[in-house]
Amino acid sequence: FVLRALAIRLGVLGEMRLAAGEREGAKPALEEGLALARRLRDADAGNAELRADLALALARIGALRLAKGDKAAARAAYAEALALVQALEAAGQLMPDQKTWRAYLEDALAKLGD
């Protein structure tokens, strides 16, 4: 529980810093939040909540990488997040507030192109 709360807070902090234009300040928080989200998901791979947390962390990393001009890395993060969201959706495990994630990720990938 404590590690999950920390991962979520790091993601929020990184997202706020990125929105404020502080790319370098956002990077450590987002990367640490992603690492924690992966670790938690790996420890309980069947947990839908942890898979959704990982998808959100990947989407945030994608936004950071895109803001830094690394389109290939952004595309990879968005694609991984989309795969998680699609799997959750197929299993009927997306929460109501997560229903828009698929469209957001598909749009982000479409804008990046091939």
C-alpha cells in the first residue's frame, strides 16, 4: 500500500512539473514512479489496479519523452500503455474513470505516426 501510494504521488508530482514546463524536474519523479509501478505490477501481475497504475505511469513517461523530443521513446511508452489498457478493457477491468485512456493513447500514437 505504501509503495503504491508513493508511486502515484511521484507520478502526480512529475505530471505537475511537466505541465509547469519543468522537464528536468519532472524526469526523476516520473521515472521513479514508473519503476515502482513496474515493480508492484510484477509482484502481483493479476492485479488490475496495479496494471492500470502502470499504464498511467507509462502514459506520463510518454508525455515527458515527447516533450523532450524523443518521439521513438514516447511511441514505445504509449504503445506499452495502450496494450495494458486494451487487456484491461478486454477483461472488463477498466474503471469508469479509465474508459477514456484508450482513446487518449490511440490519439497520441496516431499523432506520432510511424
